[in-house]
Amino acid sequence: SYNDLVNYGYVKGRPTIGATFTTNQRGYVEVTDVEPGSVLKAGDIIRAIKLEDSNAFVNVDEASLSSYIRNMEVGEKFQLRITRSGFSTIVTVTVFEYTE
């Protein structure tokens, strides 16, 4: 909110996973930049997401992943199926507060 921007310099409670991602030339969601402490690494390909209340992974594109994150609460955890250095793996991501 405007008051948050004035008082804190950012909107409080805005969720982030500490990673910037984009759709690469092959149409995959690729991590381009990460903040210190993120479980993700630049170059990771995000394939699918598994939310806390779900039993299955759901394929994501850039827009749907952004939407999922925006609708999460700080402290919430979820899993991502990623490809890192050619290998498929699952990482658990914790949502934290965006402070910039």
C-alpha cells in the first residue's frame, strides 16, 4: 500500500521466493537471478509446482507461477520440480517477504 511505501520503502507482506525467472527461448521457465539464501540457482528450469494442499505436481508457465506466488502467504512452503544441470530434482521453497 501507499502507506507501506512511505513508512518502510516497500509494500509489507508481499510474497517472493527470492528468484527472478523468465520464459527462455525453448519455452521453459528459467531462473535468471536469485537472492542469497534461495534454494534455487540461476539456470534452474522450473517444470512444475506442488502446493501444500495438493497431492500432484502441476506444470507451470511464467504467468501461472507468478500468480501462485502472489497468492501465497509469507512462511508458506511448496515444492517445485526443477531441472538443474540436466538432472530432475524436487526442491522445497519457503515464501518470504519482498523487501525492496
